[in-house]
Amino acid sequence: MPEPAIQIEKLTFGYHAGEKALDALDLEVRDGECLGIVGPNGAGKTTLVLTLAGFCMPDSGSVRILGQDLRRENLAGIRARMGFVLQNLDDQLFMPTVLEDVTIGPLKVGLPPAEAEAKAIHLLERMGLAPLANEFPGHLSAGQKRLSTLATALIQDPELLILDEPTLYLDPYARRIFIEQVRPLPHTRLVISHDLEMVLELCTRIVILDHGRIAAAGLPNALLADPALMAAHRLEVPHSLRRPNATAMH
Amino acid sequence: MSCHAALELDHHGRGASPVHGLDPLAKLLAAAGVTLAAISFPKHATGELLPLFLFPALLMALGQVPLRPFFRLLLIGLPFAVMAGVWNIFLDPARVRLPSGVEFSAGWLSFLSILLRYLLTAGTVLALIGTTSFPRLLQAFIRLHAPHAFVQLLNLLYRYIFVLTEEGRALTHAWQLRCPQRRLPDPAVAAGLAGNLFLRTEARSRRIYRAMTLRGYDGTLPFRTHEGWTRRDLLFLLLVLAATAAVRLLPLTQWLGGAALKFPGVQ
């Protein structure tokens, strides 16, 4: 049986003394799966992403990513094997053109410029962004920016893809395009989102995070359709799972 | 308002006119040549500077740069130029006598010269922005071997100046919606808004740095530099530099004035 992509044991982290954003969290992301993490505001979802990225180091407990323990000395190596799509679109694109933004990752790991550029153009073509390759990222629409951030992550051939609120700011059309781009990806994926319909479409398994702990874990169709469970964690049954005459929110 | 003008000019910089198509390095060097010539004239030079205005004027005309944002942005710096030059009127001891016998302080001439130089140099920079997209300008700086840190700073500043302006605008809107009857906030509220903007800026810079780190940022960013330098670009640069040198070294305005005086009826 392959080693889990992420293995978290008794992870505790707090921004201030006495507070626990993550409280003895146990979590496993299996190799090849698409795991959704849902939960109310302040549940610890973003803290978890920051921890996996190595920006927050555990107060106690252990985090093992792609077979390596998360430690400062391992960070560069671990990050090079992961792809991140972060919440804020504008924070993630910082180069003068889309093409340059996408090629940064491979150039930084030593790929020759011509090869990196060819790879980036191929990826941008696949996403329908090729005509925008020489555009300034700040001038793109939210949907185009989101696809660009996905391209910046995918070009590094990550073994693990972490998507933090990827459909935030997107209109329904851009959201649909994004989902269709992510759905066929073979990568192990961790999707953190309030967009429960998207989680339902993409994820093979979900966990509900609340107060820094796992409150429930299971199949999306089962968990997200449970009105009592959802209401207990300030969530709502997605529209597509609502039964007629059933109230979605208690 | 000025932000909107800057955005409009910046947007126009991505146009497709023949001037837009010129190599950005050629335009940058030409603009540098004109600027250097402008600042190298003696302090009382006024009429001699006028032919140099042809450069930004031609760039704008051929690149069809919109005049409204151009002049709006030009006006922003004008008070500073006035402040810098107005003291010359009182401090310059030299006197000037016109052929008609009227005498006045040479400070007026140096004041006018400072204003003209400001209009010329700022106008040249704005014309350059209106005819060259920012990424291409950055590439030109790299090809000039400008310090990498300078290019990176310029890139990040440009990338986020609009984002920060949006933050500032969002804060202002939030205040205006809650105090619709007041045009300007109290000093205490204004200080709070400024502090809030600072904190937002700090949080944003942290997020940006994180995103950069995740993509392997180690203190340097790789920029593309390949741009085709054609005969047309070389010709453009040589023409501008030759014309600028002629304006600087030859008494063109005297010749033109002398020639004009030879026309019947002109005295």
C-alpha cells in the first residue's frame, strides 16, 4: 500500500499562546485521492494550508508530506513537489506577463528557458490562455487569473496539488471552466473550500474541520447531505443534495 | 482621478501602432537622449528647448496617445516644478534687457526654463509609457543591464500599485458610505484610515511573499529579455539622437528666428 501523500498526527498550532487554531489534528491524504476540507469560518482551514506550505511550523505533533517530515531544512524540497493555488488571485501573480509568471517555477529548478517557455505555452494552450501569454496579469479577468494561478502550480509537475478556496471571486462560467480543468487531473489533490457544490463534484472524500479538529470524515454524498451534521458545523446542505420539503438549514 | 488617468495611459501602452511596435530599448534610449539634452542646457535656456518638444509630440501623435490622461498626469507634478523654480525669480541676481529696452530679473527666465524642462522630461516619460507596455519597458531596462534589484522593485511596484490603490479606494468608499454628508474625514478618522491601509498593505505584502516563496523565490526573479532589434529601430534611434544633438549643439532657434525675420512684414 503506497504511503499517504500527507500524514498529519496530533498537529497543534496556535497563533497566540493559549489559542489553538489546529488542535491535535489527525489527517491523512491518500495517494491519488481528491480530498475536500470544509468547515465554518475560523475552523483552521487556512492555517492548515499555511502549515502544509511550511509557513506555520507545528507547536507539537508531526506532519509528513510525500514521505518527508515537514522541517525547515526540508522545506525547499517539499515545496518543489507541491503545487499551490492560493485564495487571493492578485497575490499569486507577480511577474510582468502571464508567460513569465508561469515559467518561474521551472526556471527556478534549472530548466532551460526555451524548454520552460515551451512547456508553459503548451499548458496555457490547454487552458485556453495562450492568447494572453504576453498580457500583464493585473489586466486579466478573475477567471483568467485563476486559470493562470493553476497553470503556475501545474507547470511544476507537482505530486500534490493544494487548492485553497479556488472558486472564490469567480462567476459561474469561469467557475465551471476551472472545475473542468481540475476534474481530470491525475494529481493527489487537497481542496479547501466553502463551495460545497464544487467539493461534491471534485472530491472522492471529505472531512469537516471545526475548532481545529476533524469533526467528521466520509463520502461527500453522505456527509454533505446530512442536515443535522451540516447545521452543527455552521454549514448548509448543497442545493443539489436537498430533498424536496426538507429544510437545508436548521 | 489620477489613478484612472494612469490606468488609461498604461492601457494605451499596449496598442499596436508603428510607434508601439518599435523596440522598447530604442525608445528608452531616445527618451534618455532627449532628457539628457534638456537638462544639459544653460539655466536661462528657454527658446532653445522648444524644438525638443517635437519628440514627445511625435511619439504621441504617431502612437495616437489620448491627450486627456496625458495632461492630467502632467498637471500632477506641475506644482512641484513651480515650487522648485519660483524662488529663482527672487534669488537670481542677473538682469536681462530686451531689445525694446525693458529690463527684468533673469530669474523669470530660469523659472520658465525649469517649467519647460519639467514639461519636456515628464511629457517624454508619459509619451513613452503611452506607447510602450510596461513589461516591454522592463525588458529594455534588463537589456541595459540595469541592477536586477531595481528591475524587480519596479516590477513589483507596478504590479501592486493598482492593487493598493484599490485597497485605498475600498477604504474611502467604506467611509463615504457611512458618512455621506461629509466630503473629507476628520483628522482622527483620516489617521485611522491611513493606519488601516498600512496594515492591509503589510498583510498583502506578506501574502505575496508567501506566494513567491512557494514558487521557488530566492531573491531573484527571472525576466524574459529577447526582443528583436531591427534596422527600423536603429534608424529611429539614430534619427532622434542626431536631431537632439543638432538642437543641443547648433543655434537652430536663432537660425529659425533670423530666417523668419527675413520674411516681408516681419520685424
